[in-house]
Amino acid sequence: MYKKFFSIFSLIIAILLPMVLTSCKKEFVMARASGRPYEVMVVMSDKDWQSTQGRALYKVLDVDVPGLPQSEPSFKISQVDPKRFDQILNIFRNIILVDINKQIYSKTSMKFTRDKYAFDQIVLTIQSPSPENFADFCFEHGQDIVDFLTKMEMNRLVKELKDKHSKKVAELAKELFDCELYAPDEIKSYKKGDHFFWTSSNGASALVNICMYSYPYEGPSTFNKQYVLAKRDSVMAANIPGTLPSMHMATDTLCTFVKPIVVHNQYALEARGLWYMENDGMGGPFVSHSRVDTTRNIVIVVEGFVFAPEKMKRGLIRRLEGSLYTLNLPDEKTSSIVTTLEEVAVTAEDRRALREGKQK
């Protein structure tokens, strides 16, 4: 009887032990990445960091965020020597590993790995044969590095918004445009208009806002700076007035830039710049995506804009920009919200297509 019981007990242990160990490995061994959004840790020798090659990388990461009323760097940068890069530091959310070694590498290359040391982590590795080649690579591909890290942060935000978002914004997007849209959950106040809605956080010190509107698609000429910004001004003037009849929202066209992008494998137009209130002192940054709903032959525009005087605005506008990528037109699948952003935004083919202005 004892032997039979012992055999059964041994069998149960043999079955359960691997399951327990696997569970423990997933739960305890892989820590969640630390750090705040848009923080980057560079793993590079102290000597290299203070030399031309290190200054080249620093200059890339320290570039200003476009479309803001004041200078704000794209990332908060920290650096650590490989000798001090231990199990405490290696769980940082965004890591750039620099390896310069002429004995191993014949040319400079860049690759990335997800979840190398921690869950929800991106590790970008740049390998180069010499300091000179590394500095040249940073000069030639600096924007690719910035775009990649920014898209990875956007992708994290998109995933977060899918789980926690403003119900009111989602309801309005569905009701008025039959679309899916996720925005930060603090956005609750709203105003509806003709093919238009405006939602706001109504914060005491910083206002974050999401607008959505549509108009007929009239062919490729619909997608140029003059047309898009003229439409924006007419829609905002009609729907976002000031306290007096002479006041309304307008676009600072000299400080606003338009470029084609890829969203969910489809052509879109991004506008990024500054807005202001005509005959008033209000203003701030905005970013918008214009996309074509081919089924209904209309252009759908979703925009985020910020009013936060005397505050840094990088984090605020980038949170809203992440919301724009969650827009799903009626014929698009919800699953594309998370997966498409990181896949299409960093390939050489897409960058080439965008530079040439091709619609995908």
C-alpha cells in the first residue's frame, strides 16, 4: 500500500514540477522593464561616450521633438559603461548597446531584440568596426534611430490604450463615424457637430484634446498641405470658437509640416505643428492623421492638440499621437491596432515609399 501511494505521489510530482517551474520562470525570472516613456540608456564605454562617436549618438538622441512651441529633446538620455551594466540596469525599457570592434566587424550594422533582459523591453544593438564608421552611421541613419525608438514607445502606448481608454471617445467615434478610436481615459468632456466631435480632459493646468471630423474625398489633390490645413481651419473655426465672436482656432501654417506616413498598411497624411486662437493668447501643438475611407469615399481626420502654458509638452502630445494610431476604419480589423505600427514603420521599403510619396 505504501509503495503504491509513493508511486502515485511521485507521478503527480513529476507532472506538476515542470509546470510550477515554468510558471515561476515566467512570473519571477523575467522582470518588467523599468523607466519612463522616452527614456533611453546607452551602454557604451565612458571613453567612447566622451569622444566623437559618443557625441554623434548623443546628438541623434537629443534632437528636438518637431512641432512644439519650445525646444524639447526627443529622449531623456543616460549612459553606462559596459563594466557597470548589471542586472539592475539591464531591465531598462529602451537600451542601445554599442559594440565597436575592428577585429569582429567589417561594417556598421543595427539590429533590435525584444524582451532580452526584461518584459516589454527593446534593445537596439549597433555594431561597428571603428569610431569613425560609427559616427558616420549616426549621421546617415540618425533619423531612423529616432523614428524606431519613437514607434516602439507609440506601440507600447497603443497596447495600453486598448486596455484602458476613454469610453466617451470610443462611443463618439463609433456613433458618428462607425470607426474605432482609443484615447486617454481622462478625456471625458465632449461637443458634437456636423460630422465632427471635440473631446477634452478639461484639466486645471493642461488640456489634452481629441477631435475627429470628415469631408468628401476629391482625389489625390485632397492630400497636400494647403488643402488639408485649409480644411482644418474651416472645421475648427466653425466648431471651436473663442469667448468672443472674433475668436476661433486657426493653424500656424509657417510652423506646421505635412508628410505621408503608413498606418495599418495604408497611406495617410500626418500634419504636425502649432495652433492658435485668433485674436486671443491661447495656442499649442497639434498632430493629426488624415486617412481615406474608400468604402464611403470620405477623408476621416483624427487630431490631438494640447493647451498647457508654461509646461513641457512632449509627453502630452505624444500620448495623443499614440491615440491616432488606434483609429480603425470600418473595414479594418481591431487586431491591427497593436501589430501594424511596429511592423510597417521601421522597414527600409516603407521609408523609401514614403520618401517617394507613393500610396500603399
